[in-house]
Amino acid sequence: MVNQPMYSRQGWFSPSLHVAVQCGNIPAIEHLVNTGANIDEYDSNYFTPLESVLTGSFANGHAGYDKTNVYGAAVRLVQLGAATGIVLTWPLALLLNHISSSADLSELLLEQAPAAACRKTPLLLNRMTTVSYTHISRDSLLRIPKFVPDTETEEDFGGRSFLHSAICSTGYSKVPHDWISALQKLTPFPWHHDWPHFHKMAFLTSGFEFYRRGLPHSTFARIMNIQPERGVSPLCRASSRGILEIMENCLKMDAEIDFEGCSLGSALMIACACGRLDAVKLLVRRGAAISYVGKNGLNSAMIAARRSKRVIAWLLVGQFNEQRRLNDSGELASSSGVSREVRPRSGIGTAALRLVGRREMQPHESSLDYAVRLAAMKREMRGKVVPL
């Protein structure tokens, strides 16, 4: 019940903890968290309570709250263990400017920033903080061919064009064929800018299948810019906010699941840092590496998730308990138990294993040394029964 969302007449919803934070009610916050409320639960904007304060984006509106009390509530959220991974995907200067009237919250946010804690290096403050972004109506899209030729693909100094904004909006189903042909010349999406309403971007959500059918796979993948050279990748951005639809769509376009698309590393690392358990489950089940050696050394999901007890519990225990509950057909068995069919022995079986911990390749180990050790492990395990 403590995580039960509250719906507005417009269809927006906010969990009880969001409402308590917006009201600056610290005793209510402490009571909800102590009685089982998920401190990293998100609202209809896919923002956690702390992220709603830092971005000023409450699903049920802005009116009627005292910023001083709200910032005090945000400080208490961080003290209670709220995930602070948002500082790795949003321009830090923009966040700090928004909460500039609260020195305590600003200092606490910097102290708890996952990248600063992991690497002991200061976070950049000079990232792009503004972008001219407008929702474009369907009527505007239909008038595109009447514009001066090629103006829709001309870019500003930041690499943004009219079409970059257009593909973010709805109304795509009735656009002329000429507009689709113009997309052939569109440059990769500039993820190094701060694009608001990420969870509503049409080419990643409602319009994904339209562009996927209307454009060659390679062209659409280039436009999506799934593995950008600058900025936060769409897979990492979606993972940090738990937007499973966008994550699935990025993977459909052959996104490299362990690509280091943000300052913390891969999509799994940022999902762990932000406490997004559903995103963590999806990525691990798709084969994301729980630990790996990246550009900045060893990255570990356990380290990234150190502030989220729910994520750590699932990584250590939950995912293996779920595997035990899988029956032969790959579906979850009922709590009452499922009687399995007895079949004749069919010979030696094979099973795939994921090597972790001391059995996986170590940072100091060469490929040849690991190959020799892996062969020895295979001989040792041969003929043994693998526990499910």
C-alpha cells in the first residue's frame, strides 16, 4: 500500500512518497521508507522523488510547495539511501543551478555522486545545459515539404536540425513520403545535448516501428546514434530511468549492451547506480556483464549499486532464486509445485554456465593464461551435475 500511486484527473500518477516529498513532510517520508516504501519508486514522468526535486518536475504540478521544505526533504532522501545516479545523465550545472538556494543539498549531492565516489575525480560542470526544443504538431509535420529545400536537415552550431526535433514528436503516421526520404540525409542524433521529455521521444517509443519499417536498418541505426561518441547513449539514459520500452527498442537495433555510454560505464552500471531494479533485471537477463574491465579500469555492478539494497539483493540472491523456479518449459512454476513428467534417460546433457568471481577472467590475466585455466576448469567439471 505504501507504494500505491495516486492518480490525478489528467491521468498522471505519483506514489505517496512523491507527495510527501513535494509537501516537504520529513516525518511522513521517514515513516513511508521505514514501512517499506521504495525510495527509488518513479512517477508518471519516470522520476524518483529525489530526481523530481532536482529537476523541478513533479507529475502532479509545481504549485503549492515550499522550495525550502522540499530541499530539506531531498537532503533526508539522500541520507536515507536514495540513488543519486541522475547526476551522471543530466547536466550537473543545470541541476546545481536549480537547487542553488540549498547549499546543504548541493554539497550532499556532490559528495554522494557515484562517479566521484568511484573514481575520486571531480564531475564536469561545463556540459551543455540548454537546448531549444519544442513539440511539433502533426500539421507542422505535414507542411515540411513546403519549406525551403534542405532547411529541415540544416544543423546549428550544436549539430541539431529541424528533423532532429521533428522525429521526437508524434504525428508521424500521416507524414508524406518526401519527409521519409529527407531522413536519409539526417545526421546521427546529437545526444550530447540535453533533450527534455526523453521518455516521450516518438522515434524511440510510439513511432519506433514506423521508422523501423520505413527506413533501412542501417539508416535508422545511424540516426538513432545508439553508440554516440559524445553524450549519454539512449540505452544508458533509458536504463537510468527504468524506461523498459526504450531499452528494448535500442536492443532491437543491435545496441551493444556493454557499451560505455555514460561516465559510469555501461547501461547496467548506471541502472544499478540509479536503483532501477527492473532495468537491471532486463539487462542481466540479456547478458550484460556484471563486472568488466573498461576504459577506467574494473567496473562492478555491486559497487555501482551499493546504495540500493533492493538491487544488491537481487544481484546476489534474487536472480538465482528466479532461475530455480524455472521449470523445463522455461515458465515460472506455481507456488504449489508442478509435477514433472518422468522420461527415459537420453544420454549426456550439456548446460551453459556464466563464470563469475574467481572463475572469470581477471584484470591481470592474459588471454592465453585464461584459456589454459578455462580448459582446466572444463576438465574438472566434466561429468558433474550442474545445479539449476
